[in-house]
Amino acid sequence: MATKRSYQEACRFAYALDLVGERWALLIVRELLLGPKRFTDLRAGLPHASTNILADRLRELEQHAIVRRRKLPPPYAATVYELTEWGRELEPIVTQLGTWGARSPVPPESREIGPDSIVLALRSLFDPGRADDLEATYGLRIGEESYRVDVRGGELELARGETESPAATLAFPDAPTMAAVLSGQLPLEEAASSGALEIAGSKQAAKRFLRLFPMPKPCVCEGVEARAVPVAG
């Protein structure tokens, strides 16, 4: 379906941008990759998007069959937004964009990052070679949010929710603190001793978990001075 801002091209790349190229569209997709969310949850995850713009983008994504609305059964009685099966096919594209962006020789001006974003960043940072034969489940707590991370067969699975019998649970007060620990700007021992990181379970398991996500080196571009890029989703 074309919009008034359509590129009006038969090129499939241009048409894909017609569908998800509007501002905030792909970030809405990012916010829904870990599961359904209410409108208020999406507003919390995208605080710089106005209510009207967010509603417009959601309506357009629904029209394009990328997102759908669903009414939760009692006792919740709330309406949530979730990705369709076709919408979920955007996950590797979003992940690859994150991987590409993390190698930018010019770092972003803002260091803001939300809980879902930093958890999804784990997918683009994950090094299967470092996982080797590791088979483990980990818990993450970022502020009030809980996540489950499974490492199996050199693959990574992410989900919202509590974790039963994890090898270790790492609790951070907020997403920027987790980003600082991942990037090495805040060493694990210092984070733990200062209370910026709480580890429940095996400390060795927690250390191995963090080693699965090495920071990419910035791309070296002729005539551009490379600088460290903060981790982002």
C-alpha cells in the first residue's frame, strides 16, 4: 500500500522503505520484537515520539500487516500491539542494522538507551565462537524489567519474563549501566563492588555470559577519525 510519502518505485528496496521507512516505524518494530506491548508501554519505550506520531505509525504498520492489535482475555482486558508473522521477519534486518551501526566511526550524540534496546543489542553482539559448547540460561533484570537469555547450540534466544533456575542472574539499575558494563567502560568487579551490578548465582557464570558479547571495532574509513561507539540496540 502506497502512502503520500511513497517513493513511487517498483524497486523492492524502495517499497520496503515505503512500509517501514517513516520515522519511528522500525523503532516500534524493535520495541515489539520481545513480545506484545500496550500503547502505554510503547510510549515508555519511545519517550521522544509524540502520542499522535506513535498512533499514526502504529496505524500505518497495521494497514501494512506488519503489526496487529489483540485484546487480552480477562482479567487483563487490555489491548496490546504485536508483530505479525511477516512483521517478525524484520528481526534479522533490525539486528543487522544494529551490528552495522555499532561499527560507525562517528559515535551517536545521545547515550540514551532503554531496557529492550540493550537486551536486543545482545543479539547483534553475540559471538557464537565464544559460546562453544555452552548450554545455559541466564536472567537479566534492568530496573523493573526482567528478561530470559538462553544460549544453546551456539545460538541466542531472548524473551521477556522471569527465569527459573538460571546459571546466574545479573541485575542492573538501568540500561545505561548495563551498556557500560558490556562495553568495558565499567569493569564487572567495580560494578559489583559499587552496587551497580548485583549477581545472583555463579559469579563465574556471569563473567562467562558477559564475554559472549564483545564490542565491535569501529570501521576504519579514510579521512575519518574513528572513535569508540557506545553500545546500542
